[in-house]
Amino acid sequence: MFQISNFILVADVSAAAANNSAVGMIGSFIAAALLIVIPASAFLIFVSQKDSLDRTSAAGRR
């Protein structure tokens, strides 16, 4: 483990490069949430509610 951390310190990565990388990673997480997670969650909630209503109305018709 020490060799890996020593390699990172010796690599001499600039603070600006590390900052840009971190900002890019956070931006990717936000984009993924907006493009994938939120629409998928909304769709699953919609389908779940619709299925619940269908089962309720089907039970009332018996």
C-alpha cells in the first residue's frame, strides 16, 4: 500500500489538474442522475402506481 501512495505523491500531479478532474467527476454524477436515475425512477413510480390502481379496480369487479 505504501508503494502506491508513494507513487501518487511522486507523480507530481498539479492541483489544477486534480481540481478539474474532481469537477468533471461530480459533473458526470449529476448528468447521470438527470439523464438516467431520475427518469427511470419516475417511470417506475408511474408504473407501480398504475399497477396498484389496476389491481384495486380489478378486485372491485369480482
